[in-house]
Amino acid sequence: MDGVQISLGSFLDYARSTPRGCAAIVRDQRGIYLDPHSMAWAFYGPFRAALRRAVHATDPVAVVAAAVHAARPVQQEHYRRLHAGFERWWARTRAVGVPLGSAVWPCGELAITVSGRSAVALRYADGGTEVVLPYLKEPELDGGTANLALRVLERAMPDLLPGARPMVLDVRRGRPLRLRRNANRAELDALIAAESAKYLVHWDAVA
């Protein structure tokens, strides 16, 4: 194996899965990453694109609403719930979108990528900045799993937006998740390394 590269969103999906579900997730992701013409990202792709536009728009909620209106019937219910959660969160948020860099964070032979295609950056009225990874899937995201993605974002922050804080947004529930200041980062790094090694075992097993 020369190494495997996946997005942070894909790593998060894997980390939150059950043991029985992990192999199926990697099988699906392997097909996506090895097939450049795969349409597997198409289901949530328009909503992700709308979020990227929304944080830079004068009326972010209207931008997201337009994506719901344009959604295919099979997407409609999911998009409506995502829009409702986004609207609840944005009503409490006083921020504007700012440019975001890209990063590739290596963990053994697994490389985890973060870019403006999967995350957004915000600047608040007090000058503080955050890099936000939207989580769009239906199962509720628990804080322990979110912490793994938050730690990867934190480690990648010098390339993404120096000085910014990481945040994962469970969009359906309008729920922001952040790392506590006293989070055990050494333990999180060990957990990420273990999940990365397990991912690579599954990657080879489903080849």
C-alpha cells in the first residue's frame, strides 16, 4: 500500500460507525475514492455547496432554502431538516465567512484532508475565528466521536486558518461541538492513530 487519502468527513463517518458497519463504510468509500466518476457524493453535495455560499452571503438562510427548493424528491426531507437546523444555529451566530486554506494531516499511511470543499471558516464580531466542519448525516453525532475530528482540525489549523478554533456542526440539530480546553489531547491522538490503523486494515480487507 502506498498510502490512502480520505477527507475528514469520511474519517468522521467511519469513527462514528458500529464495528459491524465499519467494513461496509470502507467498502463504499474505497469505491468512491478509486472511481473518479463516482456520483456517491451527489446526495449531500448540493447542500454542502449551499453552506459554502451561505456563510459569504448577505442572506445565508435564503441561500440554503434555495438548495432545499432545488433538491430532488429523495433529498427533500433530509434537506428540509438540515435547513431547519442551520437556521436555528445561524440565528445565534454573528459571523461572516472568511477564506479557508487546505491541509493534509498524515496519520501513518492514512492521510486525512481538510479543504474548503468540506469545511467553512468564520470570523465573529469579536475578531475570533473558527473552522467549521458540517456534519450532515441523520444519526446524532456524539461528543466523543466529534472530538476526534476536532483534534484533527486543531492539528491542521496552521494550514487552514492560523489561530482559529475548530468546531463540528451537527447541522440537523443546529448543535455546535467544540473541544474543551482541558481535553486530553494525548489520548485523542492515540485514539485517532488507532482508528486510522483500523481503517487501513479494513481498506486492505475489502480490496
